[in-house]
Amino acid sequence: MKSLRYMIVFPVLLIVVSVAEGWYHYDRVKADMVSDLNQALERVVASSATVDGVLETLPLLQGGTMLTLGGEHTDFARQLQIPALRDTAFIACCLGGGHGRAEDSAARQAARICSDTIMLARHTAEGTDIAVTVKAYANPTLASIFSHSGSGRPAVLFAAGLLMLGLMLVAQRMAMKPQLLPVSVDACQQVSSSSCASAIMPRALNLTPMQEQLLELFYASPSRTLSKEDICAALWPKKDNPEDGLYTFISRMKSSLASQSSLRIVNRRGREYVLVDETGGNAC
């Protein structure tokens, strides 16, 4: 039992190692995705047409100061090298000078990863300066992130650890369950009364030491019968008036046997007790 308890450490350690390795792969893949967003954003911003369109459109927006550009068929999506990013990546363009922070915060919460920020500035014909911050966001699924890592070992280790842990817990539960041995009347008839006690004594019963001693006394008796005096002399040899606690002791003994076996203790004529097996009459 103790060795099984100590062995549970191994599947738990396996699960911990798999979680740690999975987190390492997760961080590495996220770093690769951030790098891909940065390079794609830099290429898009390098296009004068895109910059002019953003600078001309953003100041004209009504009801907000952020413009989002995205879609898997846009120039930005085509610049991405990781396929898992193309469906969910977009560019958020906000007016500079502190404007658009609420919108940028909302975009950040809606995405798992984001790129570095690029600042665009242009002096307009009206003599005003326009500053725009440009940032790329993406919200790939966890499955796509782990699949991009190319390593399924963390998942295998995690599943193996859970399986081992489950099997060990089942084995421990089975080991703790009392296993009752059937009492055979024929077996007692073929051996002497002294060897019968050791041959058919039930094993793995959850009894106290005194209860086990009483059960041994019953099995040592050929008729499985004990008088009150026999029990008191064996269990409480130095106690005055031992019969005062005998009834409580026998009552608890009956409950223990009834919950774990087919053995019963029967009071006969108020003077003696008989051990009976309900599956075969007498216990031997």
C-alpha cells in the first residue's frame, strides 16, 4: 500500500513536466507569431499607397478614432508566413497624441498576440500634422498555436500521466477494499479443529485487536461456541465485573462483521455466543 502511494509521485511528476514543456512551446510559438506580425506590418507600412490611404481616411472617421484593416485576402494577410495568423490578423490604426487609447485597449483584449507599434506622421496641405500609430493584432486558437510548434510530446506525456494516475488510484482503491474469503464447511470436516482456525480465518477484515482476538477464539472452538465466562476470561482476565462491557463489545463486533462479511454472532440462551456463517450455517 505504501509503495503504491509513493509511486503516484511518478505520474504527477510526468504531468508537471508535460505542463512545463507545453508552456515552453507555447511561449516560443507566440514569439514566432509576434515576429511574423512585425515583419508583415513593416512591409505593409513600407507601401506608400497603404500609408496614404490610412492618413487620408482616419481623420474623416465619425464616432471613433480607430481604423481596422484585415481579412485573409488583404495585402497584410498575404505578407504573413504563418498560416494560422491569416484568418484572425488585422491592423489597428489610431490617431496619435493620446487619442484612440480606449479602442486600442479593446483591440488588445480581443487578441492573444500583438506586434510592436509603428508611428506614422504626415504634414498635410492644410498645414496640420497627422500622427497615426499602427499595430497588428491576431487571435489564433490555442490548437493552432500548439500545432504550429510541431511537437506533440507535451500532450502525449500529459495523457500518459493522467492514465497512470488513474490506474494507480483504482489499484489503491481495490487494495483498500476488504476481500472476504468464503468459509467452507467441507474444509473444516477434512482438517482438525486447531488447523481449521488458521485455514479458514477470514482475511483483510477491518477489526480492532480485541475483536480479532475474539474471532480467533471462535475459530479455535470446535463448535464455534463461547460462553460469557470464556470471553471475559480471555479478553479481560484482570478486570472486575467484565460482563458490564461485554454487551457493548459484542454489539460493536456484530456491526463490524455484518458490514464486512457473512459472519454473525448469535446469542444463545443468554449464556453463550455462537459464530454463524449465513452462507453456510455454522462458521465451520
